[in-house]
Amino acid sequence: MFIDKARIHVLAGRGGRGCVSFRREKFVPHGGPDGGDGGKGGDIYLKATSRKNTLLDFRYRRIFKAESGRPGEGSNRTGKSGKDLWIEVPVGTVVTEADSGLLLQDLNTESTTLVVAKGGRGGKGNAHFVTPTHQAPERAQDGEPAEERFLELELKLIADAGLVGLPNAGKSTLLSRISAAKPKIASYPFTTLEPLLGVVDTGDSTTVVVADIPGLIEGASQGHGLGLQFLRHVERTRILLHLIDVSPEQELSPVKSFQMIRKELREYGKGLYSKSQIVVATKIDIADPERLTSLQTFVRKQGLPFVAISAVTGQGLPDLLFLLKNQINIEKEK
């Protein structure tokens, strides 16, 4: 199950109370105050890790508490500090304060950390309150309360290229051919119900990460179908591979399919429309020649790179990988 949004409650540890204590030693008739300070409460940290790829853990556990500091003790012994709590999240997690909507940090690189709640300071023991006129204070401080927050976590996948297109455009089949990913493939719409990453070997010991996004339909930018839910996962990609079915089975013409998806990308915003794009005609093993030609002519008038492939037979895949590698290298140099 792919979970890409979660709301959690974090509560750091409270500081320990200071101690009220007086020294009691043999042959010392007037022992002075020796109450130690309370320990500091534990902090709560988020840490990005590539070992996780969803926010599923937070579906079942939403409250996180760090350990409180221990009270101070006699003989000026400070109480033990509470243990810090470390919470691992996937690389690409955006952390926002739920109440204010304030962006705290984008944990978009491995091992990036963020302290989200600070533990309270320990209270002072009575040894701190001795004065020339008050030699035996019987008071100590309470520990400070801890920070408490409600956080919104949102996962945005990090990939070099994102596959976009209508349902059944052949995105999952392509990813299964060019990488070791094993997406579910079937002949009905919305085979892909969750984003999937694949690592693709483009030759010369170089690899790129490709994200397969559930198929878009008209109105996806307004939340129709599955589009709006997952378009956020192509926000970070360097380029888009726009897959278009040119077989007679597709009801819409290839040109109209292309225009419709471009419209959805523009209306969604977040820079998707202006991303570099490679247009990929799919299913050319069963293509309608007129459809293929009309799409190729239209795309080239737009000044966009174009390649025709069949993920089933493998036709055109070497050309696609070569074009993909070159386009990503160009984007990296910008």
C-alpha cells in the first residue's frame, strides 16, 4: 500500500524537577543544601532515509513522545536526561506545521535531519537558591514543559524522469521492460494505482530513476480520477516522458490525447508544463500509420523530441534510452 500523506502528533520530553535535599554527614552539624538539577527532556528528530519509500508507518502510529528528564537527586546529582526520539521518513518528505501551514523543511536528501520538538530544560535544585540571608532554601524548580506539535508529512518522489499519459498508454509496460520494476499490468484502465520507481541502465555505467505515475484523465488537475493525488510526484523530476497510444484501440486521437495531458499539466501548475519533455508514441507494433504520422508531425512542429516505441517487441527502446540519457545530462548542466 502506498501512503504519501500523513498527520502526526509529536511531544518532546518534559524537563525533570529539581531536587530539594540537604547534606547529612556525620560530624557535620549544619549540612547545607545539595539538591541537584533535573535532567533535560528528550528532543524529537525526523531523519530522511532511502530505506523507506512510503509513509505507511504513520497510518498505524500517529503519536510520538520522547522520554522526559529524570528528577534531580541529593549530593548535587543531576537527573538523567531523557532519550531523544528519532523518526525515519522517506527521502522526499516535506514537513509542514499543521496548524499554521508553515513549511519546516523539505527532507530531500539522504540523512537530512530536522528537530521538530525540543525537550524541556530540567529545573534547578535547591543548591542554586542559597543566599547570604537564606542558607537553607526549601524550594526547587519544576522542569520546563516540552514542545508539542501537529505535523503534516507529504511525500514527493524524487526521480530523474516521470512517465505521464492517459490510462493504458503503456507506462507500466515500458517501465517493466527498461528496469527491474515489476508493476501490475492489465488491459483495464488505472492498472497503476500508486507511483512506482524503476532504476534504468542507460549505458556507459549510468543509471536514471524513472517514476511511473497513475494515468491521467481530463480534469485530473481538478481532482478527477487519480491524477491530482499523484501529480505531486512528478514535480521534482528533471524531465517528463509523455506516452501516447497510437494504436486503433485508443478512442481519442493521439494529437488530442497529447493536447489534453498538456492542458492538465498547465492547469496543475508547479512548473510541470514548462519541464523538458520527450513525447513517446507507444504500441507501434499495432499502430495506425496515419495516427503515428499525424502525432509525429504535430509534435515536431512544437519543437519537442519524439520517439516511437513498442514496449512489447522492444522496437525503439534503444533510441528512447539514448534520448533519455542525453536529455537528462542537458538538464543537469543547466
